[in-house]
Amino acid sequence: MSQKEINLLEDFEQKIKDDVKIEPKNWMPEKYRKTHIRQISQHAHSEIVGMLPEGNWVSRAPTLRRKVALLAKVQDEAGHGLYLYSAAETLGITRDELFEQLHSGKAKYSSIFNYPTVTWADIGAIGWLVDGAAIINQVMLTNTSYGPYARAMVRICKEESFHQRQGYEIMMTLCNGTEEQKEMAQDALNRWWWPSMMMFGPTDAESTHTAQSMEWKLKRKTNDELRQMFVDQTKPQADLIGLTIPDKDLKWNEERGKHDFGEIDWEEFWQVVKGHGPCNKERIAARVKAYDEGKWVRDAAMAYAEKQAQKEAATQPISKTA
Ligand code: FAQ
């Protein structure tokens, strides 16, 4: 390493230590750049793939009010994808490259979106549990070390918080309804609980990236710490609406001041991550179709931008171009 590189590295490390944000034009180690492209793009992919299971219910929402709220939520997820793809692009990768990685299976997206939404209660469970888990993970990211990622997360968290409440309100309404509606809510909780627990990723002992990401302050809390927060937050919410979390080992531990909980089926988690979940193929096929069908829109926008640029160049005063 040359003296210049040593100085740059020292300057970078000092910024991390002092909680000064790293910005796109600042020098950064190549591994920091690559790790951020990996995580931010996987996060962006999760947002837009996450639109699919919910989009499935837009036309079947039980009332106009529910339809409007769900439509707004699905549109929000598209917006989150856009901020995050833009943040990833500041690290020197193009949007097309990112989509290619998603479509070819090179890039991951959250395992949770490979499960089907079979009843209306699933929309409640996704808002309550999936957005609930997402917020816990993402609040810490508002304080992450890379500036564009941290700033994107501030707005995303505000919107996720609305999503979580609309989901919980759906569950609450079902629980206050008929016996059949309450059963539907319990059935959705039974199916979504464990996949939601898996969203936080492998245990700290198995996590390949946590140690380095904590050092860079990309992550501020580990996978297991966040999972524990999720359990402690969600259990009283389930109690309040009379639902039972499907985990016989879940109980309050007085000594730890936290809940103990059962073992996650890690075999299922890795199968889903590797592409063998119930809906992996369907999700990727839907994304590829949307990308192909949107080609004319991208082409038209590019042609318009080029025309505008030509017009502007032609009308520029001579003094400016000379
Ligand atoms: N699914 O070493 P770690 C949302 C992979 S957004 C699939 O622990 P890391 C909003 C991981 O990539 C939900 N793969 O990795 C919404 C790595 O593989 P790689 C998404 C997973 O990065 C709501 C390997 O396992 N949120 O829900 C998963 O330090 C409703 C080893 O793992 C984010 O992306 C998983 N669950 O920690 C939208 C938040 N977990 O890359 C619509 C930002 C791990 O080496 C509707 N991301 N893997 O090939 C993060 O905080 C982190 O990336 C973690 C994983 C915590 C997800």
C-alpha cells in the first residue's frame, strides 16, 4: 500500500469512528463499496419484489377504504425501491446491471417475499409482521455510515411505520369480527410468524457479513439482537388482539428481561434463499415480465431526454458554448 493509500484509509477510518457520513465522492475501501452495493441493492430488490404478494390483493381488497390504503402501500414500496436503487447507483453501478443481477438470480432479495398470500388476512399479517420486522431493521439503518443510504432510510421508515399500523389494524378488525374471521387472522399469523423471524438473517454465529458491517457501522445491531427486539415488541401486540404466536417455547425470561423463543427452521430458510421457496420462480418471472414490458417507457423517456438536451444545446447563447 502506498503512503497516499495509507493516508486515505486512515482518513476513512477516522470518519467512521467520528460518525461522519461517507459520501459518494469520498474515498472508500473497495470492499466497503462492494458490500454497500450488495446490501443496498438487495434491499431495493426486496422492496420491488415485495410489491408482488400484496399487489395480488389490490383488486380483491374487501372495501374501497382497504383498497385505497393497500394501493398507497404498494406504491410506497415502489418509491422505496427507487430511492434505494438511486443510492446504490451512487456507488458506481448502473440500474441495468442491478436488474440483471436480480433477474439472473445473482442478487438476493428478502426470503419473506417467496411465500404466497392466500387470504385477505395475509395482507394484515404482512403489514403487522413483515413491515414490523422491516422497521426494526431499518431504524438502525437511518444511522448507517453511508450518507445516501442513511438519508433514504429516514423517509422509508416513516412510511413503513404507517404500513405496520394498517396491517395491525386489519388484524385487529378480523379479531373483533366473526369466529371465522378470527380464525383467518390466526391462520395468517401461523404461516407468517416463522418466515418473519427469518427476515433478520442467519444467527450471528452463522452470519458472514455482520462482524465487518458492524465495524463499518453499516449495521448498528446484529441479526440476533434485532430478532430479539422483534419478538419482544410483537408478543404483547398479539396478546392484545387475542392471537397466539405459534411457538410453544415462547415465554418471558425474568432474568434476561426478554422473551425466550424456539428454534428457527434454518433448513427452510436456506432452501428459500437458494431459490427453492414456494414462489421464487413466480416472483422472478413477474419481475422479468415487468422489466420487458416497461422497455418502451424507458426508451421513450430516453428519447425525450435526448431531444430536450439537443434543444437546450441549440438555444444556448454563444458566449456560454464558446
Ligand atoms: N433473505 O451475513 P448475513 C421490507 C443472506 S424490506 C434472503 O447476515 P447481512 C419492506 C445475505 O444477503 C426487507 N437472504 O448478511 C417491505 C447473505 O448473502 P450474500 C429487506 C438473506 O447482509 C415490507 C447471507 O444470507 N430488508 O421488508 C436474508 O449482513 C412489506 C448471509 O447473511 C433489507 O434488505 C434473508 N432474509 O445481513 C416491502 C434491509 N438474510 O449477500 C414490501 C437491509 C440474510 O453474502 C412489503 N439489509 N440473507 O450472498 C440488511 O439489514 C441485511 O442485509 C440483512 C442480512 C439483515 C438482511
